[in-house]
Amino acid sequence: MKWLKNLAKKQTFLVFLALVIIMIPIALYQSSAFDKYALVTVLGIDKQDDGTIETTALVLTPQVSGQFSQNIRLFSTKGNNISQCMFRLGVNLGKQVGLAHCEAIILGEDIVQDDITKYLDYFVRNENLSINSALINCPTKASELIETLSSIQEQDDVSIQNIITHNKNILFTANINIENFYSNYESKNNAYFMPIISVEEKEQSNQSSSKEEGQESNNSSQKSINAQGQTAIFKGGKKVRELSVEEIYAYNLLSPTTKEGILIIDNLVDEDKKGANMVLDVKQKRVKYIAKFVDDKPVFNISCDMIVSVNELMADNYSASDFESTDTQISKITKQQIKEKLQEYATLIINGMKQDGADTLDIYSYFNAYQNKKWNKFLGNNEDYLSKIIFTFDANIKCAL
């Protein structure tokens, strides 16, 4: 006990002991931060027929004694602007609205037909919003998508952010957040992509196998999330259009960012596989965009190196025994068909850019970075540079061992 008496004589120990005695009651009776804040995980924005705004939010109200998944609730508010909607949301919750954990902001179709910067201004000025909050377009009402997500989350762990993150290496899904949206919006080339997630409704029959004759069956519908890589083109702050399925395949294969994919070659002309359809698995690919001037004319080259393997061979006039399972090599004739297919995809992308007036490949930045003086001289007062650029394409195809 002697050491304890010596310790009690020291002034530092006495100060520490006094602080502990003072702070413990304060800590015990202080209300938890969870009692003050409601965390918005997903927020949807729609425009009503009368011009007012409706926000729909999935709100996490944390409780110390419960699990987070048990406290996710759906709230909807209306107002003349986003600020009013968020204020009313806080009034309904009786808590401060926190946006730091908001993983996605979903924009309904009525919103993207207008200049979306009007509806994002609130979030730019909100210091609590995570810069990683994804922007997503719902081709109907954002509220419908969030309501479906809420019902699904009760049964399964579904996250919109996880869907986009998981698919970004295998699908051309643009993971755009508010920060890089404004970066694109303020750039010379203000064309960009936004992922589309929609709601799919399927009918389910509750008819039992023992139903008596003449008894009516009960059909019910179930909604699910449809996220299969759909993507919309935006220019400025407005939606231009949605990419077609073929365009999505084209961008998947000819984008430098995607790492995997499949390539379908219809109606092979190779003699031993004539008329068959081949499905190729892209094992590796490297796509390079090269901007240069040839005879003072701008030339943009898309170069593609691809290693593929045969996944499937299908033909109506052949049985499975006609194709050996070990026949994985690709002939020169088939390689030429693959190059021609990739050329078709490149042409599809280029024609779409010219038609929409949207530089989706960010060609402006490539010329501006590597051919700055010649590019500025070429531009002059001419804003329609896409129609005057010469596009070229080359591909090198190898078969995986």
C-alpha cells in the first residue's frame, strides 16, 4: 500500500482522478449520437406534374440495442425544392438528416429530361454528402425503384453501390458520382455516361396443382431490380438517349477500362464450321486511343489487342459430335471475321457520337493533351469537330493457350 500512498501524493495523478470523477457521469447520461441523426442510404428525386419535387429516401435509424437492417425505413417528402424536401424529411424523422452514408442518388426520368444541375446544387453545397455517392438514372420514377429496393432488402442484402462496383470491370457501367459529374459538366467535352437501373415486374401464379376445375387462379406480380449494364448518354445536364444493346456490347469491348467480356460471331465462313455461331470469351484485352495529325488532318485511331478462347459453338445443321471439344483453335479466316465484327462495333460507336453530337470517347481530351497546338489551330471557331475527324481502327487477335 506504500506505493499507493506515494502515488496519491503526486499532483498529476490527483488531476487525472478528478477528471475521471467529473467525466464519467457526463458520459453515462449524455445522449447517443444515434439518437440525433438519421442516416440516408439511398435518395431518389422525382418531379411531379405540378412542378414540385418529391424525394424518396431509405433511412437508417441506428439503435444501440438493435441491428441496422431492422431499422431501415422508407420516407417520402414533397416541396418546391430539394432544401424544403430535406427539411421536411428531418421534421418527419424528428432527427437531423445525415448524408455521409448516402451510397446513391437516383434521378427519375422527369428529372433527367431537365437540366439536372438544378437538382444537384443542394448536394454540392452540403459538406456532409459523401463524394462517392453514385448518380443513377431510373427510366420511370425514382420512388418506384427505391420502394422495390426497400422490399428486397427485407429479404436479402442488396446494395446499388455493390451492383455498380461489381459490374464495372465486366460491363460498361459508368460509376459516376457528383464530383466527376461536375468535372465532366464543366469540361470542353461535356458528354458522359450514367448507369440505368430499372424496375422489372413479373407475374406469379398462385395456382396450386390440386386446383379444382373451374376455380380461378390468383395471379400476383413481384417487382425486382433490373441492372444489366444499361447506360444513358448525357450531354451538358440533360439525357440524350439510352444506349442500345449492341452499343453496350461495342463499348464493353472497345473501352480501355473494361477488362473482360464476350464476343459473338454469327454465321462463320470457315469451311469446317460454316454457318455456325461462335461465342468467344475475352481473356485479356488492351485498347488504346491514339490521337494524331496526318497531313494537317486529325486522325483518331482505336487499337485493340485481344486474347480470346472459344466458349461455345452452335449450329442448327450440326450435332454436338461434329465439333470436337478439343477444337479450341481459331483459324485465320475466323480471326478476320472477329476483326470485322470489332470494326462494325467501332463504326457503330463513331456514328452514334456524330449523330448525338456527344464525344463519348473523350476524343477532345486526347487531341488537346497530345496535339495541343495543332488541335487548337484545327478547332478555330468550329465546335463540330467530330464530323471532321478521320477515324481508323486496327485489331490483333490471339487465341488463348
